[in-house]
Amino acid sequence: MSHATIPRTALRLSSQSSRPLQTRAIGPTSRHLLARPTSLPQCFSKPRRTFLSTPPLHKKAKNEAFSDGPPTGNKSRQPTATDDVLDLSTVETEILKAIEKLSHTLSQLRSGGRLNPEVVEGLKVQLGTAGKDGHGKESVRLGDVAQVVPRGRMLQVICGEVEHVKPISTAIAASPHSLTPLSPESSSPLTIQVPLPPPTGESRRRAVDAATRAAEVADKWIQSARATHNKKLRKFSLDKSVLPDDLQKAHKRMEEVVKKGHAEVKRIVEGAKKVLES
């Protein structure tokens, strides 16, 4: 039998011509494979597992870095000289006291035909009889032995005992508020009626002057607190225990607090004067 001889060139061409056929044959299959959703390996889909059985270590504070014991937290720090200089609590307390005293004084002033019952309650009453040596009388506060009730342009002073009616009337008449108590009626022997006279120009001026004097007292009180704190600043300045910048900062803060105190005094007094002049 004779065998046909195929040249190498023909074999090479036939192999090259068969490659497109092979590509077309697997083309749809490859597209089908790429369209399928890919899934990550199981080792990446689950959360990572830690193999540490001990809790994480916490960093110690600076003062506990070399301590073998448990952390104790920050200890209370002792106040330094700088803290003392910047502390204005004493100045603020004195300013509040000055303002409270001013408000109390202004509330005692008579305005527009009205009189604060506390003015009458604060009068001193002499009870008892004086002996040969001048002793024996007891000075008590009117509010402790009687009750003052305002009734429009009238004050009713209700005494606790009949023996107190006369000394209480004497104390009211001797007060600097131009009050004239009436004798008790037979139907209410323990009640003293005190009519309030209408204010006059003179009484208004006296009340305004009293308010001005009360404001001056409050301002002096504030200035005294400022002077006391200034002495403290000078002491620390001489000792050189506080930095100059901190001293300047403390002085600036003090001046701001004092300025606000004077402004509050002025605001309160101006409002009171408007009421007193009405």
C-alpha cells in the first residue's frame, strides 16, 4: 500500500486554520462561565477570629506608668500660688454682699405713698418699766411682739398683748418716717391703725438722697474688696512666686469683676430712684 506524503507546510497551515474554529467552539462557553457570579473563598467571607483570651491592655497614666498596683486615677492637685492669684471668689462674695445690703436698704425707703412693712417691723420697742438705776426695760424688735399688715394707704399693727399697745405706739410715733399711729378701737383693742401720709416733694428728695448714700456705701464696699485683692497680688509680685503674665491676667480679671459690680450697683440705684421720684 502506498502512503500519501503531506508536506510540512500544509500541516502548519492546517493547524493554523483550525485555531479559529476551536476559538469559536469555546467562545460561548467562556462567556457563560464569566456570567456566573463569583463567590469569595470561605476563609474571607467569615469574620476574622481572634485567638487572644486575655482582655486588651490599657495604657497607664503618667504617674502610674511605673506602678505595679491597680490604677488609682488622678489625685486632687494641691492649689498653687497661681491658682490663689486667679481665684476671685472672695472678691465676688464681697460684691454680692454689697449688692444684697444695697437692695435691703432701698427696700426700706418709702416710695409713692407706700411703706415697706419691714420698716415698721424693724423698729425698737421698749418693754417693761425702768427701775431706779435705769434698768429693767427690755428693747425688742417690733416684729417680734406684733404683726404688721399693709391695707392700702393704711398699716395695721396687731399686738400680741394689751400691755404692748402703748410702747409699740410710742415707737412708731418716734420713728423718722412721719407716722402717726391711731388709738385702737374698742372692737379691736389689739390693733393699731397707722395711716400713711401722701408723699411730698421733700419726702421724695430725702428718699432719693438716701438711695444715693446707699449706693456710695455699696461702691466703697466693692472698692475695699478690690484693695484687699490688690494687696495679695503685690505680695505675690514681691515674692516672685507667680509669673508676671499670670499676675497681669489676674489683675485684668479682677478689674472686670469690679467693673461689673459697680455697673450692677448703678443699675439698681437708678431703677430705685425712678420709683422714689414717682
